[in-house]
Amino acid sequence: MARIMAFDYGTKRIGLAVTDPLQIIATGLATLHPKDAIAFVKKYIETEQVEAFVIGDPRQMDGSDSNSKQHAKGFATLLKKNFPTIPHHWVDERFTSKMAQQSIMQSGLKKMDRQNKERVDTIAATIILQYFMEQRR
């Protein structure tokens, strides 16, 4: 089996997560600047098979698209252009950043480590991917 790769897209940072080859466990992979994301994915795919992309769908509390949706759509278009054979799926990302922050708070990390925004983005991508995997089961 191939891996599934998830993205928590932001205009400053993108959190990435992947499954193991058996698609049992979601693990944080990296946090990147958006301009570096496509090159990173290309390099990753040279050594690992990726079956699908999962992109966090930015939504308002009432379920409508958030202001960030246009940026996430642009990123999804770039993925489709560069990796036309890999399907992508949208997953509602409401609360994932808050869940990631709570997870970090409960982890026992030192204050400086808890304030690392890159860690929040990677964990949010992992939560998005875990949710997608649970929905598929």
C-alpha cells in the first residue's frame, strides 16, 4: 500500500503529516513555507509512494468557507497540476489547531517548546489525517 499525505495549509506555514505504508498510523512529517511545499512533496514522492492527498478545509463555525479557503484552493490546484494522478480529498479542519495546542499543553513540554507554531501546524495536519483515516473505516 501507499501512504496518504495530509496538509494543514496556511499562508505562512504548511503542516504535513503522512500515514505509514499500511495506512494505520498518522505521523507528523514537517512544517514548511508554502513556497517550498511542492518541491518537498516531489522529493518525498521520489522515495515513497503516495496514494492520496488530504487537505484541511478551512471553515467558519457555521460551516461556510473561511477567508483562508481561497488560499487552500490555490494550493490544491498546485497539487493537482504537479501530481495529476494523485487524488485529493478535503477534510473539515475546524478546531484542529485548538486540538493541536491542547495536545501540546498536555504533553509536558517546556513552555518554549509549547509555543513553537511549527509544531502546532504539524500536529494539526496529523489530526486532519487521522480524522480522514477514521472516516474511511
